[in-house]
Amino acid sequence: MTRLALGLIAGLIAFPALAEEPANGSAVPMTEAERQALRDEVRAYLLENPEVLIEAMDVLQKREEAAGLERDTAIIAANSARIFANPNDWVGGNPQGDITLVEFMDYRCGYCRKAYDEVEKLIESDGNIRFVVKEFPILGEASMLSAQFAIALRQLHGDEAYGKAHDALMKLRGEPTIETLARLAGDLGLEAQPILDRMKAPEVMAVIQDNHALAKIMDITGTPAFVMGDAVMRGYAPLDVMQDFVADMRTGG
């Protein structure tokens, strides 16, 4: 049973008690027999007209969705610079694009890997999207190692090297280990040891901790999660949905 349905049923159970307490407090309290009779009437009505419960659930769901959208809008407005213009985040796509798409991602997340191809197609086909990556490792030690490696590499070698490492980590087969990350650095033409030595540096961990703190504020608990304009899209979405998301943000929809 859904949370909405449980809430409705709880409200109906409480209804007899609420019905006997008008604002002026002048009513005579209902007896237990009267309360039970009212419960029985409500139950009988719902059994005869179950569509009423379905309609009420639909209304409650829409209200919850609207309230969630309002919360997201307020949180994004209050944390705009931290979300869209944090110098600790890598920027790809078109840095001067008219729309900024932010992704909270984890290299070991299967849906992030699936979304990777969709986002690549979106950015290439649109040409006017500024793309921001937020390292958000949440799936264990392998995720943390990958994020630490990527951030350390960017801090030492810059955005171009990070972009290549990001692509390689998204396509990496098997579990990342210190050995596989060292080989990856070599494949990118970089000396591995300085990157490995920096992976647990305070400057690297601060980036990850800040992203986790921001995700908590924004009620982002999984990956991928996308932020654009004043809205959050939680979870994987196919290319056509992402394109609609961009179009809505451009038109203020």
C-alpha cells in the first residue's frame, strides 16, 4: 500500500474525532457508538465508491509533487553559486552555453554509465549546453577511489586531463584498484605516483565532502541526479526526456 493511501486511511480513521471538535468547542462529544457508526458509514461509502479514494490519492500526489518542486526551486536559488559555479567542479560541453546542466554522478553506478552516453549525445546534438560534473561517490570504496583519483588528477593536471580521465573511468571494466588507476594514469601519459599520493589529500576530500553536504541539502540520495535552471531530475532519463528537460528550462516551462 502506498504512503499516500496510508495517509488517507489514517485521516479517515481520525475523522470522527475531528468531526466532534468544532472551532467554538460547543458540540457535545460523540459517544464511542456514534464514532463507530460514522466510521462504518465512511467505510461503506468508500466500498461503494472506491473511485473517490483514487481521486483523493491523485490530488494528494499532485500536491506533494508541487510542494517538492517548490522546495527544489527554493533550495537551488539559495545555493546557486555552489551548484552551478563551484571552481572545484569540472566544466565540459560549451562553457559559454545558455543552459547549465549539473550532474551528481558515481563512476560505479550502472545508471550513471547508461546516462553517460545519453548526456554525450545531448551535449553534442545541442551545442549550447554547459555541463558541470559533481563527483558524488556513494557506492563504496571503489567509487571513492575513482572520485579521489579524478579529483587529484584534475588538481594536478587541469581540466583537459580530467575530461579524458572522466571518460576513461566511465568506460572502465572491472573494479578500480590502485593498480588499475595507476595504469590508467600511464595510459593518459601522466606519472601515476603523484596522483596516487594526492588522492587522500585534504584538498581532494574537501571536494567530495562538499558535494555530499550539498546533495543532502538538495535531498539527492542517488545517482545520477541532474540540476538545470530551478529544477532537479533524480535518476536516469533517456535522451528524449533530457531534451524535453532542456527545452522546458529554455522556455521557462
